[in-house]
Amino acid sequence: MEILLIVILALMIGGAIFSLEAKDLLSAVIAYGIVGFGLVIAFLLLQAPDLALVQIVVETITLIIMIAVIMNSTQEELKTKWGNKTVVYIVLSLVFIGLFLYIFNRTTGALSRFGEHAMRMSKPYLDPGAEKTGSANLVTGVIFDYRGYDTLGEATVLFTAVIGVLTVLRLKGRKSE
């Protein structure tokens, strides 16, 4: 597992460096996507599927919106620049998607089966949970009392992603005026 994590981290660092050095904005955004989806696999390797789910949702939505903004704002430039390279880009994208799905499949196989050892870990939360949290809803009590920092971190990630996307969209709107 450590070797696979090192390989994923090396790909993430390579994607980050490429996104800084890319000549066009679309290549930089796609390289940024490599970093984000690599983080999803790293979270799965570290057995944090809840963080992986949040990251994959944020990464996919952000990547789609950013590519849509770039494609909308630079449509004519892309038509003249890509030319015969389109097939190469499609093949490279399919190879990356295949590699991502292969590694994703391998890492999810390392996770424990759904429901395995669930009661051993949840007994301390279920038995005295209502009395300790004072919440009528045990799920709310666990999320906000026992896992408060984790919930705050996930909310911060989602909030930051929304602010980033709104900032990009607002910048695009100001350029067209």
C-alpha cells in the first residue's frame, strides 16, 4: 500500500508542477484535476472513504464548471489551436480514466466490507449517545458532537469549492462586460 501511495503522490506532484508550467489554461485545469482525483485515491488508500466521497464530488463539479467556463470563453482559440491533436488528447484522456478506474478498483478492494465490525465501533456512540449529546436525534448528535471537527472540515471544503467556482464565474462575467 505504501508503494502505491508514493506513486499516487508522485503523480499528484507532477500534475501540480505541470499545472503551474502549462502554456494554456485548459491543460492547467486538467492537470489540476489529476491532483484532485489523486487525492481521492490517497484518501481511499488511507481508509477514509468519507473524505474521498466529499473530494470526488467537489473535484468533479469544480472541474466540469472550470472546463465549461474555459471552453465557453476561448472557443475560437481552441478550434484553431488543437487541429489534429484532438485524437491524441482523447486517447490520453481515456488512458488516464482507465488508469484512475483501475487504481480506484484496487484501493476500494482494500476497504473492509460494508457493515463489517460496525457494532463493535458504534456501541460507545449508540448506548449513551442520547444522554451525552442531549439531542433528540442520535444521528445529529453524533455528527455535531462526536464528529464535530470532521463535519466542520467537510463543510469548509464544500464552502471553499463553492467560493472558488463563484469567483471564477464572476471573473468570467467581468471580462465579457
